Amino acid sequence: MKEIKAIIQPNRLARLREQFRRIPDFPGMTVMHAEGSGYHPGKPHAAGIKGELTEFSKKVRIELVVPDEEVDRLVAIIHDVCHTGRAGDGVVWVTPVERFHRLREPLAVT
């Protein structure tokens, strides 16, 4: 299993959700509202600490835990829907999941 996390533009969420709904047996995702600031070479920094602490843009963070064989397809969908080529499009990354358990199911002790 792998965990896919992505920070995306909020206006891309509806279209992304629409694409995911077309996938049979889609495992679901968690969506959180976030604010952040990325690395943009050549962009002037805010003056003073107050500016540094308040100059964030609205983003959406999504998280999915998926079988290994689905990772490439889902990352490609995220990229295709969320990529515009402009600064601030967001990021996506994949990490291994050591253990996964649905709380509705009985816990198997190993």
C-alpha cells in the first residue's frame, strides 16, 4: 500500500473528485483545507515578520491510501487535472504505508 498526498489549487478539487468517481472501487480520499507558501525563485519576499507569517495562499490537501498497482494511475490523474504550468499548481508525493486497517472491520492481532 502507498499513501498519495497532494496540495492542489482549490478550484481543481471538483474536477479531480469527478475523475476519481469514474474509477470503479475507488478507495476514497480525505480532503483538508490548507494554506501555504512555496518556493518561487525571483519572487520578492514580504517585508517584515508579519508579512512572512501572513502571506499564504489557500490550498486543498488530499490524501489517499491505495494499492501499489494503482499509484501511477492516480498520480497521473492528479497531475493531469491539477497541472496548469504556473507557479502555485501544488505538489504531489507518495510514501509507503506499513500497515492499513479499516476501523469498521475486526482487528486481527498478529
